[in-house]
Amino acid sequence: MGSGGSKKKKLNETLEEEYVSIGLPKLTNEDFKNDLEREIYVAINMIRYNPTRMSKLMNPLKNMDCLSKNAKKSVDKVKKILKKLSPTAPLALYSDGSRACLEINEKFFNDEEEYKANKKNLVIDAEGTLIKTLEETKKGIMKVAGSTRVITDITDETGALVVLGDFCEWIGAGNDGVPPYLESKNKKLGVNVHPVGDKLQVASLILVEDFFNSMI
């Protein structure tokens, strides 16, 4: 992903001001390891709260060099989806989930050369391992119902454009519906943004629908 950064501060400040005024889940600096994690969390909950408003931010996506051709072709379709999408409850930030995302990122995305050579398989392995990693923190007692998403090739975008761009990638890849972070069934979000070399970042997300006692 890649975009101009001239409006980065203004857009982020505007969204966070709206987020706070609406009364969405409280933000603290201790909850996030970097600004982009915070921005992604705000953007996801703003889309869930007011998808029509967030559809108005999508025009820059058509000029983002690192979006795939299919994603760019999907921008107008995603706009239409957002305008018809019903608001849903915000996601609570889940610290154990964020720690699991960090563990996965450090395991799969520390080697820039491997990332560039084998990105698709690394993403598949990371997404397939995230929930198991979270369950291991529960010492085998709890099973997790949920889903995962890894967003790659992030450079200097705002959190809003990272999330909206990923929605376009989701639709451009032929998926139906919305990405897991916008599904109403999910209640909690863990997120970690991790550098890959000097210029790129990945964001791993885990979405929790529910927990089950595996001992029953």
C-alpha cells in the first residue's frame, strides 16, 4: 500500500475527534504500541459506527500505487457496499489478542527477504496460526471462535486508508460480504503493526466472536 502523506495528520485528528465525541470505546496510549495501531482501531470502529461517512474518504485509494489492480477496480463497489451497510456495535480492544498478533508478526514477518519472496504463503500461515496462538495463552482451557486478517505492504498511509484499502483488496479478491473486522458477530479485536525492513509494515488482526470452555 502507498499514498501521499500530506493529509495524514489532519485526517487522523479529525477521525479521532469524531470517535471521542461519539463516545466509542476509550483510547489510552498504553493500549497501542504505535500510532498506526491506534489509527486502525479507530478507523474500524468508525466504519462499524457510520459506514456511510467513511465511504466519503475513499477517493485517494484509486491513486495508491501498492493497491492491486483488482482492488482499485473495486473502490466504487466498496463505496456502494458501505453506503448500504447497517451500523454495528464497536469492537472492544483485546490485549491478549494483540499480544498473539505480535507473537505471530515476530514469527512470520521479521525477515524482509523471505517476506518479499514468499509473502502469500507467509500470510496464509500467519492467518492460520493466530487463533491457535491466542488459545495457547489460555493454557488449553478456552477455545476461541473468531477469524483473522493480515494486511500487508503498508507504507505511510493513515489507518483509515489502510482499512478501506484492505476492504477493496477483499472485494477485489472475489470475497463476498465484508472483511472479518466489519462482521457484526465479532465482538473483540486484537491488533499489532510490525515493521518488515525499513519501509514496509504488516498489520495482523484477530477478531473474537466468543470463547468456549474446552474442558466441558
